Amino acid sequence: MMEFPPFRLDTAKRCLWRRKDRDYEYISLAPKPFAVLKYLVEHAGNVVTQTELLDTLWPDTFVQPEVLKTHILDIRSALGDSAKNSRFVETLPREGYRFIAPVSDPAAEAKLTLVSPSQKLVGRNAALVELRNCMVQSLQDHREIVFITGERAFTKTRSVIVS
């Protein structure tokens, strides 16, 4: 998941989201414009030539370079951007395109601090390891629902706090 406010680019699920108040709204973007946007965002700050885009996104296929202009127009429309006052995609005549908005990847920036289990949690190491693995997966855009069940007074809450 990459963010360039007010947008989120979910590369795992291949969708674009715009932050609206406290929620996100889905922005429809066809597969090829999405792939172009993803490539530009992944190479933010760098000039990406038309040849590089064509070779990467249409390997072993002959595609007219004009198709990129159409996809860039679709991307700008989805982002509410313009060629003259670019906030996201800058056109560099005879060179290519550059994604100019600051991009962050919250999942990569999140740091897991692993707390060693308390002495009071005897026999909970396997459960704590499993909880940590679920957290790592979640931070890598693999959303999961984890249920912690057990009899009363079996330190379920304490296990969650520790992990």
C-alpha cells in the first residue's frame, strides 16, 4: 500500500482510494492506467521514459506510444490532476513522465517492536509467535481476522497486549 495524500494505491488489491473525511472512497481505474500509475509511483521522483513504460507494461508487444497519453489522461482525471499545474504526474516533453508527489509506504515504515513475554505467561509462546506472524502478514497487506478464544482467566487479553 502506497500513499500520496489524499490517495492510497493498494497494489495488492489493485485499487485506488481517495481519502474523504475519515473514510476512503474507491476510485475506478482500468487495469492498464492502474499499472502505469503503479509504475510511476514505484519510481516516484525519477524520470520514466515512454520506452521504459512500454517495455515494462507491454513486453513483447508493439504498442503505439500515443496509448500512454491516453492512460496518463485517465490517471490525471482519476487524481484530479492537470498537465499544466501538476501535483502528481509531471510530463517532461521528449523525456517521459515523473511522479512528483511525496510517496510513503506505511507498511514498510511500521516497525514491529517485539516484546518478550512476561514470566506470568507460561506456556503462551506458541500463541504469541502466531499472533506476531499474523501481525507481520497484516502489515504486508494480507488482511486477516484473528479470533482469540479460550476459557475464562486464561490471559487472552494479556497475550494480545504483549504481542
